Amino acid sequence: MEDERLGLRELLARDPADIAETLGELSDDQAAELLHRLYLGGAAAQALAEMDPEESAELVRKLDRQVASTILARMDPDDAVDLLEELPDDVRKELLSRLSKHDAKRLTDLLAYAPDTAGGLMTPEVVALSLSMTAQDAIHVLRERQEKAGTVYYAYAVDGANHLQGVLSLRDIALARPDRSLRDLVIRDAVSVRVDEDAEDVAKRFDKYDFFALPVVDGENRLLGVITVDDVIDVIREEATEDIYRMGGVPSDEGVGTSWWDSLRMRLPWLFAKLLTGLLAALVVGFFEQTIEKVAALAVVMGVIVSQGGVSGKQTATIITRGMALGEIDRARGWRLLAKEFLLGLVNGVLLGGAVGLIMYAWKGEALLGVAVSIAMLLNVVVAGMIGVLIPIFLRAIGRDPAMGSGILLTTITDALGFALLFVLAGLLLPALR
């Protein structure tokens, strides 16, 4: 018993992120037991806030409902909402019913916002000050609110109807004369985000202005809450993971802890899609079966042609998709990038095509075979680079995620085009095929 108490004291002395990591390494039952002990030590809320919401929700389901609701009440509202969204409806309703009316209403209001919007990211615990206050008054309010508001980066000036008037630097307030009015300190042109703004756009706003926090307002510019940079980091990580998964044809919901049945259910549609595109390329090869029979070397080199086209196209598509995710590409820049990729593909194609053509000539002693292979390589690399620009732009134009379809579409086009170009050019240039 003494060893357990000593271990708990040591754990409570650690950072909440380290405690969360420890919970994640235990079995569900062990983690739930440790979480209850952390609750008794007053550290459960901070640890749960550092965990993935899905994992923390699983642990909360194993706790006594009253204990779970008490932990929720101690969490920051935005973290509590993330956890509640992962719980079944009946469990969520029961936990909310055990909270105070104030806490329940606050969390219910936040749950009404879509998770991928500014409203779904914000916390309503924001420091709002009246411009009629002095610096001394503001400092008094800040001291009273610091515990509830959590990490305070800025204070926000509002009027009597809670309309956002501007932002106040805590440094300016602290260094001002005690009797100085906040009207003299307020920065009027405050950058804010609309409550229904997409979370990805909010992340771009943080990246652009390098703020630690941004106020959230409604359509009438009333202050509703604040989004802090730690919430935005989570969004950026999730978006990056989602894009990587989609480009690899992996469902974004899958992780290392996903069961084999769920993994099968999520991956199989993508594999069937890839199978169909592979069959399309195989049909192209089958159409030129007699050509391959006459010049067997074509069967060897065709894989090299399509591989280089695929790699070239994926390089371009990856750059374009990333640029779109960061908001760096508009329509005008898209056309400039298309011209750039044409030039780049032309130079790469000449160098790669020349190299593989010389290798084929040295191997088979047939100059026209080397020419056919060189031209096929050149054209495929050029077209692949341009397609790597056009596919993401087209997908975004029709409202689809560029990362989701670029891989499959690009592979299909470069494979089919590479095979067709090689066999058609070989048929035109090689005497044996006439």
C-alpha cells in the first residue's frame, strides 16, 4: 500500500502529458483504475485532456458516472466537449444530467457546433473587459478570472452588448499607469474568426498572424469565446495525418489500435478501386499483346516507363496538394505551376529518356528501339508532371479533397498512358512490327 501511495505521488508530480502517456500504455482496466486514483488526487481532468479523445472516452465509460461527471466539470470546456463527442448518446446525456445547470448548458451549447469549425474548437472561458475600465480595474478582473479562464494570452474589449471592440495586450495593461483608461490601450483592428469558420481555415489564420489565441465571434460580431494555439496544433496534426492517409489510400479513421475487421472493412473499398484501375492498365497491355510478342524487350522496359511517370506525377501532386492545404495556390498561380511542371518534365524527360534509350540501344543494338523508348519516356514524364498539377486543381474545383483521389487517378493515367505511348511508338518506328 505504501509503495502504491509513493508511486501515485511520483506520478502526480509529473506533467499531465506524461501522465496521459502512462495511461495509454496500460490495459483499459488498469488505466481506469489509475484514472480513479488520479481523480482522488485531483489530476484526472488534466491527464484526460492530454489524451486522444477516443482513448479518454473509453476510460471514462469504465468509471462511475458521478466520478466521470465530476472530472468533466473540472476539464476545460473545449477538451470536455471533445471527449463527450466520442461517447454514446446515452452515456453523454447521463453525464450531462449530473452536471450543474451552468456547466451542462455551457457544454451543450458547444456540442451544437460542428467539431471541424471554430465553434467546435473554442472555449467560452474568455476574459472580456469594458473600455470604461482603468488598467487597475482590468488587473483586478484578470486576477479573479485567471483560474477559470486557464491560459490567458490576451484580453478582449467588448461593449455593453458584448460586441468585440478590440484586443488588449496583457503587457500593456500591466505596464500602464493604474488610472489609465483601457480606451488608450485597446488595439481596435482585432483579428477574429467567425464561429462557423472551417477549422482548417482557422489554422491558416494562426499560421499567417503568429497569434497565441484568436477571439471567436458570431455574425453580429459578438464575442463568443477564444481559440488557443494548442487547439490549432491538434487541427494541423490531424489534417496532415488525414492527407497522408488519403494519399496512401488508407482511411483516416484507422490507427494502430484498429481491429483487423474494421481495418478490412475500411481498406477493402480502396483496394478494389486500385484493382479496377490496375485492370484498366492491363487492358491496355493486352491490346498490344502481339506487339510485345514480336519485340520481347518491350515487356522489360514498359515497367520502367510507367514507374518513372508515376514517380514524377506523385512528386508534383504532393507539392500541389500541400500548397493547397496551406492556401498558397490560387487560380493564377495554378497556371504558372502548370507551365513550370511542363518545363521541368521536359528537361527530366530528355535526360531520363536519353539514358534509357542509350541503355536499350547498347543492350539490343537496335537504334529505333532506343528512340521509341526515349520518346515514350519523355512524353510520359512531361504529361505526368502536368497531370500532377491538374488533378488536385480539378478535385478542389468540384469540391473533393485533392489528397483523396490524386493517388489513384494519377497512377491510372500514367500507367495507361505509359503503356500506350511505348507500344504505339514502337509500332510506328520498328520495322519488325510493320
